[in-house]
Amino acid sequence: MLAKVNSCAVVGLEGVLIEVEVDISRGLPSMTIVGLPDTAVQESRERVRAAIKNTGLPFPSERLTVNLAPADIRKAGPAYDLPIAIGLLLASEQIYGDVNQSVVMGELSLDGGVRHVSGILPMAYLAKQSGFTNLFVPSEDAAEAALIKDVTVYPIGSLLDLVDHLSGHKRLLPYESNFSLDGDMPPFASDLSEIKGQEHVKRAIEVAASGRHNMLMVGPPGSGKTLIARSMPAILPRLTIDEALDITRIYSVADQLPSHEPLIRYRPFRAPHHTVSYAGLVGGGRFPKPGEISLAHRGVLFLDELPEFGSRILETLRQPLEDKIISISRSAGSLTYPANFMLIASMNPCPCGFYGDKSKECICSMTTVSKYQKRISGPFLDRIDIHVEVPRVPFEKLSSSRLGEPSEKVRARVEAAVTIQRERFAGTDLQTNADMGPAEIRQFCSVDETSANLLKAAMRQMQLTARAYHRILKLSRTIADLAGARDIQASHVAESIQYRPQLRA
């Protein structure tokens, strides 16, 4: 007898419908799985066999053929265990339930328990888009699947639970979703009030957060660069529900969702070490998965000690910094992951860290300083909107008991500026000023004659590129939004020009 059960695979970040066909025919007892299965899928034969027997049901002792269609998509992972087991029980007429409007997924343990699988959110979204009404998922994944509305999610604790439900012996209760976005500060963020001094750097990160601009901090060791970067999540605007689902989908595929949190409620802050591999940062692997730059989508990617990262890794960041996506090509095909992140980087001015410091003498030669700074290419630096010096903090400020402005107040100003941008870009794919292209810059970033003269002088004296010119205009638009100004003024352009890098050593 032939039985069919619907399941899902994940290719990149998208779900793909998989039809599990199970055929039982006369012949020597055997079980064959076809349809480009990987090792984990091939091993499901033993898991399914043990799970059915330990559930108290007889395993068919005939020739069993399992086809995972379409056959040209490689099947990976243990998520097909549960649909294969249900297909076998339907084909052997041990159960008679209707699964035509259902999607089934889950890994089986040998005792018949159903375990967690990754990528549930894109699978649930596909089920909804394909017109399915029921979704049977592992119990610990039910909250994640229930983020998708208009599909009934049934949590499955064991194979026997689903057998009883389909047979009508004991009905499962649908999972009731009650997720919400918390408006509190991220628990992992530092508060700006605890940072002594560095007022100009605090202003710079406020501007960066308001328009999602990239930022580079340069200064001696211990000047507070890392602490300032880690305060960024506390002033970023709150996530919208669409942004939260977008981020959660990436973390679901990467299998990095916290077990107690089905929805990512805060903007990501990713800080990979400089020893991170190419695949770890960009994404990839034998079965490609999102890397750090995709896990930082809609949030912050913090690269501490920027020159210590490999040149190949830094140059690879050029595409996502411009296009907001990363493409991974392999012989079997290519995948595209979202990578719309804000880059925050920090570095010392030289190997010893004290070049240009007024309190401690640098021991590096000018050749060493120049060679160190040139580890970061000009084209890469040109893609960073804000360059700011972070000097040593004097003792008087460090020892002061006076606290600075709290992150909550700064965040309120940032959200006001972001609201202006969302209204400006309503009906488009753009969200912030950093996303603007040449057409939008021409439309929204017009300047008066005084500002134009400032730009002309800056272009000539600082030898700025066309990209730098556009980035100054976008940054000026953000500064104007923070000030609540309708038009870009000369003071906004002047501040934006100050954030361009100075000539190298």
C-alpha cells in the first residue's frame, strides 16, 4: 500500500515542501530511502524502526521504499523521522488518520520521543503559504511555529501522541501563542551613563544608531572603545514585529534560538573574535548556514581590533556593506542570506597602541605605523560613514561620581529620528537613511548654497570619492532628523564632514 505525508526542508532561509512517499510491497524485509538523502536521513531507518517497536506497534516486515520528493533537492537532517514513521503506519494500515492538510516534522528518539529540529519558523511559514491548516511539530518547537498566524500548531511529545491523535483515541490540544515584544533595554547592553567623558564619541554613536551608519573608533588601549560599542544595543530603536520575525528566521535556521525564547526580541549584537574563520563570519560549510554577518542582521556587528582580522575576511565585507546581502556560491548552487547590519569597529592607531597619544610615547617606527594602518584597505574604509578618535580619559573625569546621560534618553531621540525616516520611506523597501541609493539621495538630501560650498571644499581638500560624497549627504540627513529639521543645514553638513577619516600616517 502507498501512503503520503507532507514535510519540509530548508534551503538557505526558505522552506521547501517535501512529500514523503512510503510504499509497502511483497519481498524480503528491507527499508530503502531514496531522494538524495544525507547520512542523517539514511540513519533514520534505525531510529524509525526502534521508535515504532518501543511505542508498542509492530514494524512492517516487508519491502519498504521511502521516497523524499522532489528528488533533486538534497535532504539533510533528522526532521524526516516523524513523517517517515507516520507514513509507514499509514501504509501498513495501523492508523487511518487524514494528513492531507497537515505538515509533519520531527526527530525521533529510540523510545519514540520527538526531539527538536532546526528551521521550524521558515517551515511553518511555507506551510501557511502552501495552504496547509495543521502543523505537527516537536513540543519544544511549538512556540516558534506558532509565531506564524492562521495555521494550527500541534505540539508532539512522542510518536504515540500523534498516533492517538490521528486515530481519534486522544486528541491533541493546539498550541496557543502569546508572544510579545518587550520594550525594555537589552539585558546584555551597557548603559551610556556609566561611560565617563568621551562626549563626542557618545554623540557619534547616537548619530550612527539613528541612521544605521557604520562607525570606526580609533584610540589607545583602555580608552573605552569596547565599552562604548557594547552600549550601542541600549540606544538602538525597538524592533518591529516584522523585523523580529526576520531575525528569528535566521536564528532558527542557524539553530541558535534560545530554548526559552521562541522570538528574538532585541536587536542582535554579534562580536566575533578576530580568529573567526571565513565560513564562520560570512556563512557556508558543507551544508551552508548563516554566518556572523547574517546573525547580525537588523543589529550590530562589532569587530574589535579590526586590523587583526584577515584581509580576505575584511574585503569580503565590502559586498554586504553596500548591498545588504551576502551570496555564497558552491558547485551545487548559490545561496543568498540577508546581511543588513550596522558595522561598529575599533582599532589601535599602531601595534603598541599609543601613536598620537599625548601621555605615553609610541615605540613604533613610522614605517611600522603605516604598515599597520594599511592592513585596512582604502575601499573598505571608504564604506564606513563615521570615523572618530577616542582619546585617553583624564583622571578627573574617571574619578568623578557624576553620571552621564542615560541610554534611555538617548534612545528616545534615536527612535524619534527613526520614526521620521520610516514616514519618509513609507511604501518603499528602505527603512533608514543608510539604505538610500543615489536616486533617494537626490530626492531627500538636497542642500543650500552654503552647504554645497562646504562640500566642494571638503571634496577638494580631503580628496573624497563619489561614495564618500554620498555618505556625507546621508549622514547629514540623519543629523538633520535628530535635530528635527526638515532641511539639511550647513551645520549638519559640517558635523558630517568631521566624521570623515584624516590622512593616514
